Amino acid sequence: MKVLVVEDNALTRYTIKALLTRLGHEVVAEAETGAQAAGLFSQTNPDVVFLDLILPGKSGIEVLGELRGINPEACVVVITAVDQEELDLRLSDKGVNAILRKPFSFDDFRTLMKTLS
């Protein structure tokens, strides 16, 4: 799968990219800010977007709305350390395909990618 990673933390971004590569997926672009995300999404047309919720400039929720405006069927995995049922329901209502909680293990990541395939 072609993947866009939107994450402001360089170490987390690197880790996700390394795990995706190890599992045979291609990271087609990386964004550090919400402002970069929609443009890269349009340019690269990824199969999956890994989207952090807390980003400089625009929140992940705002970016999610922009991505849905470009492609309502986009596969989006939200990355977050926040564990709240209310947030999960809100994200589900917005059509998020999955939530990846930080910190995550390789096994968690591999299982998630199998469900998206």
C-alpha cells in the first residue's frame, strides 16, 4: 500500500515509516504539519493516511475534514495518545477507519495493517 504519514514528531514519523517499510508498504510522503497534509494527499493519492491528532497549525480533526472533502472514501488511521471513549465516538462519526494508540508495538501495528489490507 501507498501511505502518507502526517505526524509532527520526527521519531514517531520515522518509526511508522520503518514499520511500514518492514511490512512491505511504501511511504509516498511525510507531513509535519496539518497545512502540508491536504496538498500531499492530493499529490500522492495514498491508499492509507496515518494522521496524528495534535499537529502544529491545524488539528488532525481539521485535516481529516479536508481529506474527506478531497476523497470521502479515504482510508484514515488516527494516531493518538489520547484514550477517551468520547473522542473515539467522535472520530468514528467522522469516518476514521482505525485508531492507533501511542505507544504501540510492532504486533499492534502489523495487526492493524492486516485489517486495512
